[in-house]
Amino acid sequence: MPWSPVRRCRLEVTVLYSEARVLLVPASHRLAGKEAVTAGDIAAEPLVGCTGMGVEWTTFWRLEPRSGSEPAPVGPTLAETYEDKLEAIADGTAIAIVPAGDRRHTLRPDLVTVALDGIEPCQIVVATRTADTNPLVTAFVRSAKDLLVGPITSVATPPAHSV
């Protein structure tokens, strides 16, 4: 089962579905035109560092531990917001690994995704307090299970078109 940072808390976790992780790079990056890449293909690439993220969360999204026990290189920008992260990637100073279904980057024609082969997916979950008896919580979890049933099937960003 894929890793989840909430499993260690005193929460009940309902897995809705699993979703692939993809590489987010500038459109001009050497890997931008690839159909898919592996963790080995990006081993030397600097990844965007993000503030406020715990060690377990960070290691999952940075594909750590890596072979040879070397940590993933970190780019020069420490992002405080998602927009900061996108700017660092667009500037070409770092890349990132994101969920395939996170489509916020699609507003930026200078960014593209590339499928990542050979890595475990992330999970989309609903986390509630253990033994919560609130009927609204129960109804929300039931609705989420009924309505949020699967990942986006296409993981790569379509090529940009000239206007």
C-alpha cells in the first residue's frame, strides 16, 4: 500500500483512490518531450524545496531514500507557496514531483508534466478523527467515496499550441 503521512496520526483514513505522480518541469527542460522518465533519470536534478513540510512528507515527494543514500539535490529557491514552486520550476532552477491530478500548473504554458515510471503512486484520502460520531462526517466520507472515485487517466500535459 502506498505511503501516507496521516497513517501515523490518530486518524481514520479512507482511501478514495491511488494516483500516479508526475514530474513537473519547464517546457524547455531536456526531459520535457519524453513520454516517461524514471527516478534514475532525475537523480541529479535539483528539486524545489518547500517550507513547512515535515520530513516524512518531504522524503515521499523527493523520492527518498535514494540508492546510495544520497539526498535529492535541492534547488536554490525555498518555496513558501505553490505559486513560488511554479515560479522556481519555470525559471529552470528546479523541478518537482506532483500528483497527476493536480492541474494547477496547466494555467502556465511554460510548464509540462512527464510520467514517472517505477515509483509508487500517492493516495487520495479522507482523514477523520478516530471514532468521530458526527453524522455529517459520516455523510461526507460516504459522499467522497461515491463521487471521488478515480484518478485522471492522462498524466502528461498536452503539448502547447501556437496561437
